Amino acid sequence: MTTSTRQLSLGAFLMATGHHVAAWRHPGVPADPLDFSVYRRAAQIAENACFDALFVADSVAAPNDALASHSARSVYFEPLTLLSALSTVTERIGLVATATTSYNEPYHVARKFASLDHLSGGRAGWNLVTSDAAAEAGNFGRDAHIPHAERYARAWEFQQVVQGLWDSWADDAFVRDKASGQFHRPDGVRALGHAGEHFRVQGPLNVARSPQGRPVLVQAGSSETGRELAAESAEVVFTAQPSLARAQAFYADLKGRLAGYGRGEDDLKIMPGVYVVVGRSEAEAQDKAEQFQALVDPRVGVALLGRMLGNFDLSGYPLDGPLPELPPTEDGQRSRQQLLTELAGSEHLTLAQLGQRIAGGRGHFSLVGTPLQIADQLQVWFEGRAADGFNILVPHLPLGLEDFALQVVPELQRRGLLRKQYQGRTLREHLGLQRPANPYFT
Amino acid sequence: MTTSTRQLSLGAFLMATGHHVAAWRHPGVPADPLDFSVYRRAAQIAENACFDALFVADSVAAPNDALASHSARSVYFEPLTLLSALSTVTERIGLVATATTSYNEPYHVARKFASLDHLSGGRAGWNLVTSDAAAEAGNFGRDAHIPHAERYARAWEFQQVVQGLWDSWADDAFVRDKASGQFHRPDGVRALGHAGEHFRVQGPLNVARSPQGRPVLVQAGSSETGRELAAESAEVVFTAQPSLARAQAFYADLKGRLAGYGRGEDDLKIMPGVYVVVGRSEAEAQDKAEQFQALVDPRVGVALLGRMLGNFDLSGYPLDGPLPELPPTEDGQRSRQQLLTELAGSEHLTLAQLGQRIAGGRGHFSLVGTPLQIADQLQVWFEGRAADGFNILVPHLPLGLEDFALQVVPELQRRGLLRKQYQGRTLREHLGLQRPANPYFT
């Protein structure tokens, strides 16, 4: 293949113990999801490999299904505290944390991400999500989660408020004139005075405009509403795409919506998730992948499947029977529900087999092979307008990330697809995103 | 003076640029309140001096008075992100962050502090406050702050929920049995199922029980309601006491309330704030203190005074006139309002003089003198049942803290009043507080 001048972006999707649901059972994997040293090691591996960012998902509830006791997903660090800690043991890599708009206040969210952006010298990103699980609702005074449309309306307004708060201060507001005693220009700050359907927020924010102007806005919704929200405001989109063709269609669709909001194609980066198991030979890679698969308790795989299909309890169905017919989910997982239903039908998978299939990649595209094979595929996706980069999921942490960093990254660098050293200091600079001007102080 | 076996606790009250309102104007003081390196330096100075904890105050609004542009208090790090970052550049010192119960959700607060406790190996503390400023209310959909009684009722329930969530998991819940695939014991977790006046929170928390069992609970309220809340649940109380006699009365009163809640005297540590300016000679100390006082713009001092009296706008009153008669404040500053009114009356201070008087210590007891003089006073308070320790306020950061650490701390250590090295690893161990058992799993 030819070398490329355009370069791809890489995210390291950190999940305690790794992405494979049974990773923690592997003898070589540290099984404590609250061991900071594992995250520190993973972050430093990713930074040495010049990844654009670390990415941390989130939920504001502990899983409550019957098999929760058999997975390592019940407890974990809160993302903003974790990434703040990681900001001091890294220097360049971006720090993207998930925070829900459904059960938060925009003032708190704006403030914490702006604070992280200052702490890290311009490396913060906010992955905006909505909450679609009843377990989350129950921790915030509700019996059921907020319906999809209302959730997105709230998310839209939430995001407007956060962006407005991030623009509270002019970049040059702080003159700090020791002689006169003037600390900031009185005309360098503005109250937001937002009064909307869901929020009333006066402002200004009590954090100065941050090094990136605004932390990078990341989204992951793939519903129609989610795509419109992303086209209007997102700068990075994470997405789960099971095939090249699907990824190309998604890419074309989302990029095609940008012009409608006065935005250019380069203003939004699309980064599908890819589950990667790498080996020096194809056999070694397959063997490694199967080691993890063999550790999957079928009931645990099915419980995970139930959550991914839209929080269904599948524990009453026979493991060796087919995927039962389910009502279309009302939550944000509808496109994933369709994909998994198709997959089960086309390959005649039993419930247990389908559960095992998603135990590692969770519906993301999976690559199991040699460094060359994996680099080939990533290059095809990248050059074939299916991706601007990838969010890398590895079966186990920290070693799965080290495998990727030591084996795949050099091959991507050799092909000119990935930087060999950081050129910039901020996440925006890594991603090739403009620093937004402050529209209120021009 | 004689040496003592009981030892005192020290908190380093970190405020951007320092406590003196004009500190940032001093030539030797870094004037950027969002410079992490200043905090790192201050944290390491305090840790080298064996302080029990760092303490960070908070407000969820930027000050909006006319003189905000002339003080360095408008922007600063959000406490939980800041202390998470500091957790990785320190090893032993406690990390106490303020978070309001008025405009937060207990699930978020419980989770973030538990996460910080895990990140730091058991060094987290939560300073529970209520919000009493209209500017804060305006950032959370309200026109005015919540009235005092309702605020405290909410705080009480909030704290119950947070403590309950911290006890979601048994200390030994996580068996992580790789062979059987059981990650935690199913009977090692419980939902909270709280349904009260202000909150409905199902739980469980998605963070394991933390190294300290529960992060240390700190409070600072001094109203009647505040004292009862503290007697019931606080483990540390910060307080502003202007004289030894007042501090002794407060100490006796609060300790006397503990038995009513089945608690012992040692279950709650009382740590008054002390503003300290130290010099090798008394003249040098006075000179240093006056250097800062001379930098106070009288209008800035009066604006700060207005906030401390209960968010009054005093800008319309003559600077050389007396403190005007003010209605009793409805917010949490009533005891401070009384003290400052008495002080102004007894010393016939003008408005500008009173503003200047509180520009450094903010109503806390002030000590300006040699290391011996300062150590003498601290010992008198400590041995005279006015304090179990002190929250140290210094005029400027990081150098004011260095002065205290290099000059006063060795004198306290020589007298046996302060540890020469840490004996424990957690904040509870430093403070001599028991690790609470989990009442739900005994």
C-alpha cells in the first residue's frame, strides 16, 4: 500500500481490566478495577505511542442484573477524578471523559472540564451522552429513564449552556496589573443569562477560558437525533460499526450533514471503535483471542448482551436457544439492537454464542491478526472514507495496549499514517481541530 | 513550656495566590490562580512538614460585585479535579475538598469522594457546606438561595444518603476468584433504597468501599443548626474564632453536644483557622504583614467585607464612615456578622479600616510574630481546650506556607506538639480517627 500524508487519530479506550468481559479472569491481568497504577501504566503506554487521547466511558449506576457478581464492571473510578490524576503523570495525550447530560447540572460539567483543561494544559475533552438505563434514573429521584426525545432536547440545551459558560471570559481578560490592582478587565467577562426549557443558568463560569478555548466536544449517538446533534456541535464522534460498508455509510451520512450547519468536513472527526487482538503470527493472535473467549461464562455473556440490546433481562431464556424476539428498545441502543439481531439470524447463533461473540468487542469491529494484517485493515478504513481515526479497544489492560503500541503502532508509523512524535501540546492540536474564537469577545 | 504527648493536627488551607486579598499584587507572588505548579509546590511543602491535610474551599459562582475585577478570586480550579491531580504528586497528606449540598446530587458527591479516596490510597475528606449566595442559586435555576432551615434539612438528608452510599459494599465483597469467575460476593452489596423529603436514591454506589471506609466528613457551620449537624456527624470542624475565650466556648459547646449522639470527645476534631505571618524578628513579621496590608485597595477590602457579612453591597457607603447598621443576615454568616459588628464598634473602625482588617485573616484569629511567639499561642490554644489543631491560612502562596513550614513547624516538633514523620497512610490515621465499620455487613 502507499503511504499517506493525512494521518489518523487514535484513542485508547480505557476500561478497567480491559474490554473483554472475562479479561479479569486471565492469569496475567490485574483484576482490581480500582488500581490506579494500571491506568497510569496504560496512559503512559498510549502516550509513548503518540495516541491522540485516552477515553473513559461512564455510567452513573452499578449494573444490577443477576450476573453482575460475575463481571468486573460494578465498580470503577469516576472519570473526571481519574483523568485529573492522570493529567499529572502524562504530558501530551488528550483526556476525554464521559459525563451524562441527563442527571447533571451544566454549571458543574462546564466547570469540571474547564478545570481539567487548565490542569492539563489544554488536553480535556467531554464525551456528551444521555442516560438510558433505569438503574441510572433510580439514583437521581426517578423511576424510569427520561424518554429519548426529551433526553436529547435536554442534551441539546445542556450543551448550549456548557459552551456558553466556557465562553464566559475573554481570552485576554486577565491583565493582572499589580501596580493598578486591576486583576481582570471588567469588560472581559459576561454573564450567560440563559433561561430555557430545561435550565436557567446565570453565569459567568468561575474558571477562566481554558487553554483550548473550549474542551473538545465528543459524542457517540447514532440515532437520527443523535446524528443531528453531532453534526451541529460534535468535534469527534465515537461509533460502533460492524463492517467497512456500514462504516462508510455512516461516515458519508454524518459528514454530509455538516454543511447544513455551516461546518466543514474537517470540523468533525469520526472514530469508530476497533477491538484489536494482535499476535506475531495469525495463529498466535487467534490463540490469544480464544484464550479470552474460553473464559466467558455463558451467563455473563448473555447478561452483557441483554444490556447491549437495550437493558433486557435475558436470564430466563435457554442458553442454547435462539435470540428471542424483543420489542424495539426505547433507549439509545436501537441501532445496536438491529445489528445484533441481524447477526444472530444470519449466522444462526444461539444466545450463548451471540453473548460470547460480543464479549470482547461489544459490537465494535474486531481485528484479530498480525500487525501487518491489522494495519492493512485500519488503512483501508482510513483511506476508504470510513474513519478519520480509531478508538482502540483491547481485551486486557495494560498488556493488550502494550501489544498494540509495540507491534501495530510502528507499522502505522512506517506507513506515514501516524505521527512519530507529538507536534502539538493540546488535544485540539493533535486532532487538527481549530481553537474556537470566543464569539462574545471579538 | 512543657512538651505534650497529645499532638495537634494541621491543615493547609490552600487558596489561589494566598489568603490575603491583595497577595497577588505582591511582587514575589505568582498571580495566576490557575497555575497548577503553585498548588503542587504548596502541597509538597505541607507534606514535607507533615501536615494532616490540604484543604480547599469552594463556591459554585464567580463573585459578581463591582470590585470583582480588582481581586484574584473570580476564577480557580474546581476542588475535586484539583485534589485528584494533587493526589499523584503527594503520598501521605490528606485531601479535603469542599462540595455544597445545596446544588449537587448525593450520588455524584458520594462517588467522586469515594473515587478520590481510592485514587489517593485513603486520603480524601469532604467538607460539607450549604450555599448561601444568590449568585450560586442563579447558576442552578433559582432566583434566590435556599432559606437557612431548608438548606440544613437538605444537607442533613444529603449527608445521610452519601454515608449510606459509601457503605454500599462490604469491605471484603470483592473475592475476584479467577477460577470460578465470581468477582464479588452477591451478598457483599446492598442497594440503599433511600426515599426521603429531598432525595430518592436507589444505589448501590458504583465505587467499592473506600480505603478509609468512608472519606472523612468535615463541616464548618457554626449556627445552632450547624452545630447540631456537626455533633451528629462531623469528624472535623473548621471554624473561625477571633479570640481564645471564644474558641474555648465554642470548643466546650460542640464537644459537649457529642454525648447526645452517642459519640466520644475524640470522634470530632475542632480546628480553628489561624492566619499566620511569621518573621525572624517581631519587627520583620510586622513589616511583612504590613506590606500586604498596604496593597489593599480600600474598595476591595470593603467588597470582601460585604460578602463576609452576608453578601451585602457596601459600595454605596463612605469609606471613612462607620459600618452601617445592617439587617441580620439570613444566610450562614450570622455569627461572623455579629463578631465583625462588635469589632467595628469596640475599636471605632471605619468601613475601610474594617475591610483592611479582614483582608488577610478574613475573621480568623491572626498571629503575626516570631516562630516562638506563634508556637506559644498555638500551644496555649491547643492545651487550653480551644483547638485540637489548626487550619493554617497564609497571606501568600506558596512562600507563606514555606515560611510556616520552615520556621514554625520545627518549633512545634521540638515541643512534641507535631509529628516529625507520618505514622499512618490515611487521613483518618493522621487525625487519630477510627476507620468506621460498615453497619450493613457485620
